Amino acid sequence: MVETKEISELTRSNRIAMLSHISTVTVMVFFMIWESVRGQLSPVYMTIATVVGVIPLIGEVICWKSNTEHAMIKHLVSYGFSLFYTICLFTSPTNLIYVFVIPMIFVVTTYSDTRYLLLINTGAILECIIVVVIGATKGGFGYHGIEAAVVQIVVMIMVGAYSVLTTKVIRENTRKRFTEVAQAKAEAENLLERNEELDQQLSGNIADINVRFEKLTAASKTTTEAMQEVSAGATDTAEHVQNQLEQTHAIQDKVDEVAVAVEEIVNSMTLTLKALAEGKQDIEHLASEVEDSVDNGTEVTEKLENLNQYMDEMNSIVELIGGITNQTSLLALNASIEAARAGEAGRGFSVVATEISGMATRTKEATVHITELISNVSNAIMEVVGVVSKMVDGINEEKTGASNAEGSFESIEDNTRAIQKNADTLSRSISELQNANKEIIDSIQTISAISQQVSAHAGETMQAEEENLNVMQDVSAIMQKLATLAAH
């Protein structure tokens, strides 16, 4: 791009004055040639006048070539044209020659030199007055009457006055413009200073915002990483909860098996009590019949044989109770193992399993005792059968044995009732354990659902944080661009 050279005020004034001078002299010379052709002017006069008008123009061009701001251009224009104008004014056959000085007067106003312009106007007015006076008294100079002369003088006075006033107004306007420009310059400088301060503040604010965005970006990254960890943790929790649920279902199955076994024990104890009641009745009946054993030996023998059969049945029942006891012990052991695997959730079940194991042990001991008693009774019966011939002599002993047998049956009944009571307690405990296990299953399912929701929400939060991170990175880039622009 080509830079435009700034033109000074004096250069512009010199150029317009010089061009106007050349144009005016050219027009005036043209009219002189025209008058010479018409015979009103001699060629010699025309030549001399033309030379006088052209010489200042040559000087102006030379000065312009050397320096466009040359001070002599103004004087050559003013004094050169004044000389040429004076010659033409005093030698021209027409009075309208004064008109050519009017545009030149206004051209000189471009220099805004009031004293210089006042001097030129004074000379032009005096020349006009002299021409009019001489023309009115002696004739010549294109004098056409007093009206034209007055108009000529008034016009020149008005032109002079107007040109001076115009110059003053222009100078005042120029001074005012300079003042306004100076004020505008001062305001611009103040504005620039304020802009610099604002730029500094803006740079500081942008830097502060940029730092905050960096912190916010770091926090967003941390949140994203935390959400990833939460999502992974929730997934692991859901897997562990699922495993716990499977283990809890396994425990529930074992509890159901134990409940069935306990129910069988309760039923067996009911049958045992019934058998004991029957045995007790038989013993009582035996005791009542001992008095008559002497006379009814044969009947006693038959009863004893029947009693021996009852003993065999009782022994079978006791063996059944022993098998149930062993099975209960195994179930209690399995329940303890499953409770240990379940951890904190199986602690209550472990206590119940321990109680079941204890009751099974006591039941086994009672069964052994019952077996021993049955064995004793069987031996006694066999002895009774062997010594039936001596029944009369051993009635007292048989009565004592019958009493002992009755007491043993009462003891067996008491122990059996205790076993039944413990079995009922165990059944209730197992029922409570089943209910608690169901609640645990419900809680685990709830935890699993919550874990899945947490994992889903964590995934959504992580995605939102990633979008926020992208937005903050874009904003941070924009803030860095603003900071760069503010720095420049």
C-alpha cells in the first residue's frame, strides 16, 4: 500500500495562489490580444504588458520547483499581479478591468494574513479611486459616468472589507478548530491512557479468569476420575452383592433342610412319648398283676414275652432317635460352616446352629441312657422268664423291679418331653431365621438395585463432566486469545 504524503497548509496556499495567478494572467492576456486585434491596443504595449505579467509567473514556478513552501511565492503572486494589474488598469480602454483583481484578492485570503490582505486591498481601492477621479476630470480609463464610477469604488470597498472579514473569520475558525483539535487530542490521549489502564485491567482479569478456568478444569478432571472410580466401585459392589445373594439363597436352602429335619424330630418325639405312655401303662399293669403271678405264672410268662417285644420296639425307636440325633448334628455342623461363610449376616444363624448342636448332643446322651435302661429291662424280663418257677419267692423282687422300671419310664418320659420342648424351640428359631434370611435377601436385592442406579448415575455424571471439560477447554482457549489480544 502506497503511503499518501501529507501536504502542508502553506503548500496548498502557494499552489492555489500560483494556479489562480497563472489562470487570471492568461485570461487577461487573451483579452489584451483580442483588443490588439481589434486595434484598440498596440502590439508593443501588449507585448510589454504580457512580459510584465509572465515574469512573476516564471519566478513562482522556479520557487515552487525548489520548495513548495517557499515564502516568495506569496509575494510574487501579490506584487507581481498588482504590477500587471496596475499597468492594465491605467492603460485599458475599458473600466471593467478592475473585475480581475476581485478573484485574486480572495485567493490571497488563503494565507490568512490580515495585514498583508489589508495592504493589498488598500492599494486596489486607492488605484480604483485614482482611475475614477482621473477619468472623471480628464476623461479616459474607460470612464462611463458617475454611476459606474460609484459602483466600481463601492464594489472594491466591499470586496476589500469582505475579504478582510472573511480572513478574520477563517483565522478565528481555524484557531477554534486548532483549539478543538487540541482538546480532541487531549481527550484522545486521555482515552488512550484509559484504554491502556483498561487493557491492563482486562489483561489481569483475563489472566485471573484463565487461572480460575484452569482450576475448574482440574476440578472437573478430578470429578471425572472420581466418577470413574465410583462407577467401578458400584460395579464391584453389584458383583459382590450378587455373590452374597447366591450365598444367602444357599443358606436358605440349608435352613429349609434343617427345618424339615427338626419337624421329623418333633414327630419322632411325639411317637416316642406315645410309646413311653404305653410302656408306662404296661409297667403299671405288670405291677398290679405281680400279686397274682403265683397263680397266673403262665399268663405272666406270656405278658413278659409281650413286654420283651415292646422292649425290642422301644429299642428300635431309640435307635431311630439316635439316627435323627446324628443327622441333626451333621445339619448343625453344615449350618455353622455356612454361617461362617456368610460372615456378619450369618452370626445369628451360627448361634442357632450351635444351640441345635448342643440339643442334639444332649438328645444322643439321653438316647444312650434310654438304651441302657431298655437293656436292663430286657435282662430283667429274661430273668423273670428264667425264674418263673421261682416267681412266688421273687414277687417282692419283681415288685421292686417293676417299681424301678416305672421310675425309669417316668425319667425317659421327662427326658423325651425335654427333647420335644427343645425341638419346638429349635423349630421356632429356624422359622425366625427363615424370616431374617428373607429380609436379608430383600435388602441385598435393594442394595443391588441401588448399586446399579449409582453406576448408571455415575456414568451420566462422568459423561456430563467430560462435556463440561470440553466446554471449559474451549472457553480457556478463547480467554487465552483475549489475553494475547489485550497484551498487544
